[in-house]
Amino acid sequence: MPGFLERIAGKLKSYREPGYYTKLDHKWTMVIDLDKCNGCEACVVACYAENNLPVVGKEQCEKSRAFSWLRIERYVEGEYPDVKVKFIPVMCQHCMKAPCETGCPVYATYHNQDGLNVQVYNRCVGTFTCATYCTYDVRRFNWFTYKWPKPLEAQLNPDVSVREMGVMEKCTFCIQRIRSAKDTAKDEARPVKDGDIKPACSQSCPTGAIYFGDMQDPESVVAKLAKSPRRYRLLEELNADPSVIYLKRVMGDGTSSHE
Amino acid sequence: MKRRDFLKFIGIGGVGAGAGFVLGKVSKPPGAKLIPYLIPPEDIVPGVATWYASVCTLCGAGCGTLVRVMEGRAKKVEGNPGHPVNRGGLCALGQSSVQALYNPDRITKPLKRKGPRGSGEYAEITWDEALKTLAGNLTELKSKNESEKLHLLASPLGGTIDRLAGEFVSAFGSSNYSHYGLFQRKNLAFANLSAMGTASVPHYDIENTKYLLSFGADFASTWVSPVNYSNGYGKMRQGAGERGKLVQVEPRLSLTGASADEWVPAKPGTEALLALAIANTIVEKGLARDASAWRGVLSRYKAKDAASVCDVSVERIEAMAVEFARTRPSLAIAGDSVSSYENGVSGAIAVNILNQVAGNIGIIGGVMPNGDDLGNGKKIDFGRKISTLISAANAGKIKTLIVYGANPVFTTPKAARLEEALSKVPFIASFSSFMDETTAHADIILPAHTSLEDWGDDFPDPGVAAPVASLIQPVVGPVFDTKSLGDIFIELAKAVGGNVAGKINAPNFAEYLKASWKGLYSRNREMAAGTLGFEDFWNKALQRGGWWGPSRKRTATVSARAGEHLAGTPARFEGEEAQYPFYLIPYAQTAYMDGRGANLPWLQELPDPMTSVVWGTWVEINPKTAASLGLKEGDMVNIESPFGKISAPVYLYPGIRPDTVAVPIGQGHSHYGRYAKGRGANPIEILPFKEDPLSGEAALNSTRVRITRGATGERMVKMEGSTKELGRGIVQTVSPSEFKRMKKEVV
Amino acid sequence: MAPHHMSDNQTGNAISYKEVNDDVVRTMTETGKWYYIALAGAFSGFLAFWILPWAYQIYKGQGVSGLNTPDFWGIYLTNFVFWIGISHSGTLLSAILFITKTPWRRSIYRSAEAMTFFSVATAAVFIFVHMGRPWNFYWTMPYPNQRQLWLNFQSPLMFDVFAISTYATSSMIFLYFGSIPDLAAVRDRVTGWRKQVYSALALGWRGTDSEWHWLFKAYTFFAVFIIPLAVSVHSIVSWDFALSKVPGLAKTIFAPYFVVGAIYSGSAGIVTLMIIFRKAMKIEKYITLNHFDKLGMLLLVMSLLWSYINVIEVFTGWYANTSAENETLIYRMFTTPYAYMFWLMIVTNTILPLLFIFKKCRTSILACLVVSLGINVGMWLERYLILTTSLPRKFLPYMWHDYIPSWVEISMTLGSFCFFAMLFLLFVKLWPSVSIYEVKEDIGIPMRRGGGHH
């Protein structure tokens, strides 16, 4: 009994150590260079292919129930002929102070030791709270059980579970790729190297606009890019502390020198 | 799925993939044997992915791919990071090739027509019967001495399969082997042939250019080699050097235009004149580098004349000219807004001249001409047009037509009366794997593998100013009872016999391909470097996805001879302006391209990047124009040209000239599987049947239309809620000058 | 129980004790044709409009509703909040009025408390209706399990689980405790199976002094306990919304706003119910115009409070002057169809109740019915608007998407009213719906005989 109490006391003490809650094994971070992104949506299809996202059809799309974990938002400014069009890929921002995580009553979504905001499909009871709390509208719900007409199901990625009706899902930063890279590194008895992990979107990007890596590694590409003066984060004023960093697009101020 | 079934499936896939890779016997139907997993095939470990290098064949760019295979199933197609064309990236269309492989609407067996032509009623037959029927038809043709009446129409194939098909046709005694596709880029090839002596698209070094003047080249979505150019674009914007600038000249702001620093919405059909006026201004201002041959011709194209014709101010033309000439290196590319007209060759030549005058040809960051590095001797036969085929069919000069890959029924205008011509062809065979509109006219269908099940090779055109030879290998066993395209030709040759069988005497296409590469290997000594003979080279090439050598710099001069083909007038549009007030711009949509992507569910559900519309066709209309016509977003309208009428819902698009409407190509299929069939409208239907007389390339921007309110029909579904950012700082920007300052501070 | 004077007599006419017992027991034993028709109607409505569509939804998935991305909350949660709101005044009112010794409470509090319990039940079912996997509802409870899964006590939904279950339990006990003497009175008057049931329920109540003493203590304890509980329950319900960051939902004023709204709608619910109840059960002499006069005053006060907070809510949104808040307000107040709903809500909840300034209106059954019904419609709309005009206009305009309820959702909304009516109909038959002993307190000591209260 005293041993048990000591253990509890020890645990409580460790909780009080400074940085206990913020200390992570990794802090996976994505950097997206909006000056490179040309909106081609290759990443969107890559995400569908990698993560077994179902195709829901026109009627469900009309109800805004498409499954794209990653979407390219497009904003238009001005009128003809001074039209400015801007793209931004938006996926789960893996916020360090995620609004969704406080909402879930059953811890189906929580923050793991890799700095990822993870979703446990099996634990989800479908209260929708995470999705309504999400300030980036990146959560997708399984409104039905979706079917793949034969033999399309042969394409499904065995590393990613096919979700059932009634659970919430979202971008995972391709956690299966992170896992497999970590496993490989472990097999080779070395730490995970920068560049070992490329989520599907980053891998497919024709312009190379999406970077991925560990922010805790000061030598990583993302850590260096994160220092860019063009850096900003989406809706930063909401203080969700997202792990996706955008680099501002370079764009004329609309008054072309030629007019 | 039960566990037992699951293991069984693994076994089946394993046999298929193993056999496909090791033996090349890809025609063995799956499930012939179940091997217990005590001794699994070498390359199959449950739960561990195997990656095969191959080439994407969904468009002509020839991007290298790595296909992830697990338990004998293709899971994902990714860009091959080592491949010089795409360097790891892959577009939406290419990544969907797994959905083509596992498409539920594939033709699963050889078919024989049951109902009337075009009805799509077929009966399943065996391969023996199918080959016998087609061979019988060909033998009969031969015995009647009508060999010349065999026509083979294929998509623009490349590499060894193209040679095999050509050999088959010529050994049979026919000279009628033609290629057809909506975007063959023959205008560019022809312009380069007349200007620089090679009938190929050069390598545009977007990566290193500092000023990219694009005449409607939508390289972010589908134009020529999108992944290669996009990769270059990324580096041009945020690479090691100074940030390059992109200026887009086009009547409708394309996906690429959306990323441009400046958009110049010149009047449709006049862009070539704008290019010449810019060139002339460069000459007049004494900024030209090499204009000796062109001074005279260019003097006819004054900026101030062009200004009113093109609807671009003189100041802007002059500013563009100065910037284009002064920024080093600069690059002009001839995209759809100069080359998709009836005088597309002329437009492409105009852009060549502009590059020549500014001194951009043969330099890093400019136009880098491609040559026949590997000695393939491939030539584009500009004389073979779809119009020649149609008139031959009408004249009864085609007795047997074999179609593969091309879908001219969908991609030619109704005005071409292709279906009528096809009805005069007594026997049509298709090797297509999908029931497309043309295949639906076939009397017999011998379904070929998709490229993930088949052997092949590819020599990318446009090249990347370096020798590249890529290999396609079967990554999985055949999903259905289909055959390798090459094997169909080889087995057909055997069945026909005679000199055809004598000429093509390989046991199967895999061997034929290997032999062909042996020739390549012996011709090109540099391939031997670092290899222990051909077998070693072959294995390495299979592993890497091909072979590629170091960059070869070539230069060329646009010869004055090209001036013969300069039209000097704006391109003509059919239809009187009074009756048909709007220019129609049909354009290749990012996902569907020329319609080939419409049967892939991922692409149907992929929001169009500019409009966010899914699962349908739309008409892009300037909001002001729509207001004057009393149209709201989503209203159904009829788009009427002198040649026909289609209807589609309105999308209000501020990025389009008020006198222009644009409709994406790709939907409006009457066949082509459950995802494509009966959805949207096909704008090609209402075009006039026009080809560039020199190159034979289809002229897409060639008619005016009128817009009338239509009956209610298909609803438009778009994914966007609002296009307005409302000052929320979602996509933040910095101005170029601010960016320059930032860069200095960092350094 | 409580000291009283003749002037406290709320029932007006002189009624004998016997008459009270007779009248109340009569409502339980004599059953007319119309009762059965009404019960059958409510039951089949419950079955057809709620159970069947719900079964369909469970079978097919939440997709049969009109919910979408980003409108993950719609009518189901609207109904949940609405019914929780209705539940609020029953017990709360009863408790407050008991503690403040307000005499006019006596004849209405029993059915008001029942209303609380039934509407909490209805609301609770809506939690399950709106869940994606309702069969896993028990995962939201802290129960020991081998995998050491625990709950997220940060989640306002977790607070909800505890708050609502506590509230439901307490209201049930409160209702039951107050009913014990009456159950005993019924026990003494009925025969057959009823006798057995009520004997059990009455817990052997004999009416001794010490029994009265302890009952009074327990009852007072619960009355005191339930007031902060009720306030906390609706505060917590408001935090389901207010703890998000969604413009239009993330408001610090939400807790008082919801509590006030709940009492407001609950009181209006009582008024409506009483009007129907006294008419149907022919007990006009127990629930008199005097009651409506008092309830009308309460409604007027709540209306003013509610309107004040509503103005403040709009004002803070507007004063923040962020694009997100502005768009939400514009969407709510000036965009069809929500503008119609919003301004209708203002009419029914702010303008119409001003009629109650006049005693004439407070004592007119028709006016009471119209105003109270209006308030309930308005309060339903309020909850509906809070959700359906905030979620479709979140931070990223690309994802804006309107919410259109499906037939399943509308049907289940109707079904919930049927369910509530069914429960209430069963209640009036099985439970003394007017407090016999407390009404007797009102009547005062019969003239012919001196003595105690009973």
C-alpha cells in the first residue's frame, strides 16, 4: 500500500514538473509555401488514395458531405479585369491547443506524444462536438457506411482503417507513414531523420509546396522554413496554436505598374 | 470479408503479381492457382509494401511513377522522385490510374456486338473466338487484296508499342496507321519543325526563367507536361535564385492564370498578334538580341495597331516588351490561347519569334530544343488527320478499323459527322479497356490491359533536354480477362499468318520490348556505363523506372522560313457577332482532361480548382454579362453555336472577359461507365469541325455562341460556400517589393 | 404544512376537503373516451414520428438527417435545449415558490414538476438521437473497465452527462417526495391493482406528525438543492456551445442567457399546459385566473430579462466588429429565411408578452394561451437560430454551407411532442396531478370542524 501511494505521489509530482504537458517526442509540423502552390489539387487525390476516403456522389456533395480531409480553398478578389485568385490547402492543423480536444467527452480525439491531434475511430461515439468546435472545418463525419463497388475496394490501403458509420475522422498527417518511418528507424537503430516522412499530399505535390518534418529538430527543413519572414498561421488570432505553418504568397498589390 | 477469404485473396494477388513481374505471363487469369503461404512468392510479404517503378500513361507527359503494391494489389501511384520528368510529383489524373485499373466499369472479357451499333449490347466471347474473328476479317481483307483498307487509329502512343503497331499495319500491307487525340500539341511540334527543325515540343526551362510569359498555357492543370512544369514553377517562385514572374495572356483566367502576377485578357484570337507586337516593340526599342531575320516581318505589327485589335493598352504592350527583353532569362510559351485556334501553328510560330527576338532560345531558363537523343527516329505525320480518316471512311476506303485509346466520337465535333462515317465502315474492332463512345461502335472488343498490368516503355515528349527512356512494367496481375496490348498485336499477327507473322515473330510483347531495348542499348553507348551487360542494364532500368542521361544543351535559331506560316490576322470564329455575341472557350479541365478522367470517381468528386464544381459541367460567365442577361448562378442556359446546342448551369466567374464564355471539356459522356455516363454536357459537340490546315490539330477556340435561358436540368453542385475572404487574413500575401526587402534582411 | 390565512385562499370558492379528494382521485379513475383517443393519438404519434424515423436513422446512419459539414448540430440539439429549457421552470419554479412561500404555487406545482421530469426525459432522448453511434452511449459514463478508458472531464458534454442525470434524478425525487401524502390519499380510495400499486408507492404513509415533520424537512432540502442545480444545468447546456470558438456561440453571456431563456420558456410551457389541463380535467376551480395573473407577471419579468440579454448578445457581437461575428449577425438577422424567424422571435418573445402589463390580458385565458404559445414558438426558434445561423458561417468562408433539416428531423421533432404528451397523459391518470394536501391548505380550516390540516 505505501508503495502504491508513493507511486501516485511520484506521478503527481511529475505532473508538476515544468514542461510536463508540453514535452513531446516529436512535434510534427507542416509548412506550406503558398507562393509555390498553384492549386492543382494533386494533393487532394493523393489524400483520397492514401487514406481510403470514400467517394460520396453528387447528392451528398451537394449536402456538403464530401470527404476530402484536405481541400484547396480558393478566394477571389476584385472584378474583371483586376481579379486576384488565391489558393490555400487546408487540412487538420493539428493544433497544440486544439478546440476539438476539449470538446470530446470520451477522449476519442486527443493530443499524442508526437504533437499530433489524433482521432481514435473506435472510441468515437459521434457527438459532433469536435467538428463544431473545430475552427478550420476539417473534420469529416461518416454519415453512412460507404461502399466501394467491386473491384475498387482492392485499392484500399491496408495501413489505414476503413471507417464505419457514425464516427468522425480527419487528416492524420498520414500517421501510418510516421509509424512506418519510426519503425524503420528503430530497426536500423537510429533516430528518425528529417525527410524520412512525407505525407501523401507532400509526396505528390508537383510544385513541392508542402514540407513536413519535426519542429523539435532545429536542423530540419521545416524548422528552418518556420523562421521565414513570410510565415503565418491560419486564423492565428484564435490562439489554437496550429502545427501547420503557411508561407505568405508573394502577390502584387493590385495596382499594376502598367496601367 | 472473412479471414479465410482474405487469405485466399492475398494468394490470388500474389500469384498474379509474381507471375507478371517474373515471367511476363500476365495473361494468366487470376485464381488459377492458390499457393499456400508457407512458401510465399519472393516479392510478397503480407503487410509489407513493394514498390514498382513504372510510367503514368494517363496523358502524354510520361511521368515516372512508383506503384505501391501490397499482397498483389496496387494501392497507390506516386511520382518517381528519381525520374527527370516529374521528379516525384504526380498530378490528380495520374494518381487516379489505380481507379482505372480497378474501375468497376472495365470491359472484363472480349465482347461481340449483339444489338445495333452504338447500342452498347454485347455478348461475352472467349479470347480464342475474338482473335479468330478479327484475324478472319483481316485474312479476308488480305485475300481480297484490300489490305490498304485496314486502318488503325490509336491515341498518340509512344515507344515500342507504337513501333509494334506500326509494324503490324505495314506488314499487313496498309499504310493507314494514325494517331488522334484532342490535345496532341501538333501545332507546337509543327511550329518547331518549321522554325527549329525538330518536330517536337521543346523543353521549357520554367525552373530557371525569371519572366514567364504564358500565352494561355495552363501548365498547372493539364498543359503538355503539367508536373514537370509545375515542378519548375515551384522552383521559379521560391528556388535558390531571384523570384521569377509569371504573366498570363488568356481570355479566361485558367488555374495557371490564377497564380500569375499579371493577367492580360486579350481578345480571343488576337493573342498571336499581341506576341508579334511585343516582339516588334522589343526590336523597335533596340532591345532585341537576335532579330536580323525578323526585323522586316515584325515591322508590320505595331503596338498601337495591336492595342485596339487585342484590347490591350499600348502602354501595357510596351511595358511587357521592355520587361520581357530586359529580364534575363525570360521565356514565352505558346499555350492554348495562341495554339488552339484554326491558325494555331501561326500562333505558336509567333511565340517562337518572340523568344528568338529576346534571345531566349537555347539558353538556361529559356527554350531548350529537344532532339532525338536516343535515335528512336519517331516522326509526327502531320498529314494524318482525323478529317482524312473521316473522308476515307465516307469514300468506302476503310473496310476494317481498329481503334485503341483514341475516342474520336467524343472528341470530334458533331459537325465532323464521324458517327455517320463510322457507320460506313463494315468492321470495327476496339482494343479499349473501357466502353467509351467510340468503343460502343465496335463490332468486336478485345480489351487490353491498363498500363499497370502491361509492359511498355516511354520516351517522354516533350523531353527534358536530356535523353530519357522509361520502362512500364506490370505491377499487378490482370484484374480481368484482358490481354497485353502488344500481345494482342503479336497473337493477331500469328493468327493472320503470312508475312505479318514473319515480321512480328516475338513470343510475347515482354520479349519484344526487351529486344527493342537491346537495340536501344546497343545504339546508345552511354547506357552501358556502369552496367555489366544488357541484362544488368535491363534489371537496373526496371528497378529505377528507366534510364536517363545528363542534360544536353542544344540551340536553334528560328529561321525566316517559318514566316511563311504567319497568318498575320486574328483567328476567325464561326458565327456572326450579332447573332452569336460570345466567344466560346472550351478548355481542358484539370481532372477530366479531354474526357478520359470522367470515369474515375476520385476525379468526379475532385472540386474543380477554379469553380469548386463537382460531378458536372458548368458555363463560366462574367457576373456583369450574366446580370445583363438576367442570369443567376446555377441557372440552366443553352449555349448555341451555328453547329449545335448544349445546356449547362451558369457559374459566375469574374476571371473571364465579358464577351467570352468558357465550358470545361470532359463531361457529357453517353457511355464510359457509371461515373461518367449521362452527366453534364460536352462542348466539343457544338464546335465547327476545324483543324489547323498545317498540323491537323483540332481548333477548339473557333466558334461564337449565344446564351439563352434553358429549361431546368442538372443542378450544379459546388463545394465552395463563399469565394470572399472578407478580410479574415486567410490567404496572406506580401507584395513583391516587400518580399525583396525580406530576402535582403534574411541574407 | 405552511402557515396560512384565509386571505391566501387561491381557489376562491369554498370547497370541502372531501371534494378535493374526490376531484383529484376522479381524474385518475374515471376515464373518458377522449382520454383514450388522446393517449392512442400521442402514442401512435410517438411511434410513427419518433421511433420509426429514429430506427431508420440508426439503420442508415446520421446521413438521413440534414446535418452536414459544418452544420453538425441542427434540430436535434435545438430540441434538446428546448426541452431542457421547458424542464426548467417546473421544478425550479416549484422550488423557488416553495421557499418563498408563495401560496399560488400549490395547485399547479405537481404538474409543473411532472412536466420537468418528462421534458428532461424527452431532452435526454435527443442526446441519443443526435449521436452518431447511440449504441455506445454508455461510453460517456464513468464506469470501470479493463482498458482503463476514462472520460474527458474538460468536455462540457461530460458536464452535461452529470448535470442532466443529477437533475433528472433530483427532480424525480422532488416530485415523488411531494407526492407521498397524496399517493397515500389515493391508496385509501382505490381498490384492486391500484390499491397495491399505490400502497407500495405511498411507503406506508400514515400522516403522523413525525412523518409530516420529516417530509417537510426533506422537501425543503430538495427545494434548496434543486435551485442551484437547475441553474447549473442550463448554464452547462449553454457551455456546450459557449466553450467553442464559433462566432455566435462563443459568448460569455450564454449561461445566464440560457437560464433566463429556460425559465422563460418553462413558465410559458406551464401556462400553456395549465390551460389545456384545467379544461380537459375540468378542474377550473383549482387552477384559477388568479394563477394565470401571477404566472403572467412572471412571464412579463422573464420577457424583459430575456430581451435585455438578447440585445446584449447582439450588441457584443456587433461591438466586437470582427468579420466572423458580423457575418453571423447578418446571416441571422437579415438573411432569408432566418431573418423571418429572428424577427418573429422578437415579436413573440419581446413584444407580445408586453400585453401582460395589463391585468386584463393576464387574466384572459385566450391572451394567456396566445402569448404562452407564442413564447414557446419563439424560444424554440431562438435555440434553432443559435445553432443554424452560427455553424453555417464559421471562420473559413469556403466551407460555409446552409443547413436544411430533413423530414427525419422534422418528424422526430413532432414525435417528441407526442412523446411528451403521452407521458403527461399517463401521468394524469396514474399520479395525483394536483397536490391534494396542499390545496387543502389553501381551503383553510373547514368551518364546521376545527382541527388539523387533514
